[in-house]
Amino acid sequence: MTLQLIKKETTTATLKAMALITMTLDHIPAVILEPLIYHRSNVLSPGVINVISVFEIIFRFFGRIAFPLFLFMMVEGFFFTHDRKKYCFRLFLFALISEPVLDLAVSYTDFGINGLHIWNPKIQNIYFTLLIGFLSIWCLHVLLDKFQEKGISPLDIREKDKRIQSLKPVLAIIAVSATASLAAFFIKCDYGFRGVLPLIMGYLFHRYKATAKQVFLAILITICIFNFLELVGFLALPFIQTYKGNPGRKLNKWFFYAYYPAHLALLCLIRLLLSLII
């Protein structure tokens, strides 16, 4: 049954659903299970704690699939969106909406309502990371288009007589990547430069006509350079191999954006309800 599903063509809607589900699995331990163990271990039996710990490992394991999928879809979105300005606006809007929700969900000092904090300057939500990444690949896109108009490509570095010229776009790529990485580092957004650089790598592979599988691998390998645990993302590869760019059943784009703050708020509410029981 599983093999038959993988052999079918994977649509954008399928990848989005996978990303949302695995992201939720990843956040259940962060918002509920970890604070439950940390702040209620004195009232929980060792057996219950062991069971919770097992679920935490399982959820975290499959949760590693989410981030490379989101970056892959953002690269796809960059090339196929009708309006990049509106795309940026949506990222910025939900970055603002999600920030207090993220802080309430993960910046706790207790399991109950007294431990909630609405502002934590030490971490900004993932939409800020995606916004910086999107702006960086947009900037690169404009610069590389200008070089292309002059007949200059970073790929020419492989040709001896064109290496000097090809260094110009290569330096542009390095400069944009460094600037975006520093911006992500200083505002302390989720994943930081480890989220920006894989997106830039995916964009470059897509721009120079790589297959969907190659784009995803470029993103995933770049992520794994900084955290080998992200290797779990390879589980999504069979689905990427059958992806042809077909949107499939259309998901409301606002739902896709709103899911991040909405599911964090729901998980936080569940934690508060559990605090009344445990």
C-alpha cells in the first residue's frame, strides 16, 4: 500500500500536508511533552515519564522531515508565484502574528498559566527566517539576471578562459549569503543562518535547471552540514522523486500560513488544560 502511494505522482498539496503534519509532531514535544517532564516529574511515575520520553523521541524523529520540505516548497513558490511582493508581505504579516504565539508556546518557566511569557528576545519565529531567505534569493535572482544579460554565469568557473568573469556572480552569491546569514544571526530567528543558506542553495540548483530531487538534496545536505540529525529528511525523498510540480488539490494559501501560529496556540492551550489536571 505504501509503495503504491509513493509510485503515484506527488502533488504540491501532498508535500504541504506532509510538512504541516511533521511540523506538528515536532512541536508537540517542545510545547507539551518537554515542559510536562521538566515541571511535573515530581508527580509523574517513572513508567509514565518513560512513555512520554519515547513519544518525544518518535515525534522529534519524524518532525525532522518538516523543515527541508518547507524550504523546498519556498524555492518552488519563488519561481512560480504571481507576485513576489505579496509573498513577502504574507511572510512578514505572519511573522508579526506568530511572534507572541511562539513565545507563549515555548518560552515557559512553568507548566501552567503562571509560566507563560509573551515576549522572548532570544528567539524569533520561523517566518522571520523564511522572510530573510526569500529576500536573499530575490536579491540574488536580480543580480544573476543582470550578469546573465552580459553573458556571465557562475557556472563558467569550470571553463578556464572564463573563470575571471565568472568570479563576479560567485562573489555576489557569497556576499548575499553572508549578509543574509548575519541578519538571521543578529535577530536570532529560528534556525538562523542554518535556515537561510539551505534555501539559497536550493534556489541556485533550481535556477540552473536541477531536478526536483537534486534541489531537495541540495537543501537537505546543506541543512545536515550543520546538524546531522536532519538526515531523517531523506525519508521524504521518495515523495520528491515523484513530484512533477502538479499543485493537486488546492489548499487555501491563508490556511497554510495561518496553520503555524494556530497550531502553536492550540498546543499551548492543551498544555494549560493539562496543568489543571496534573
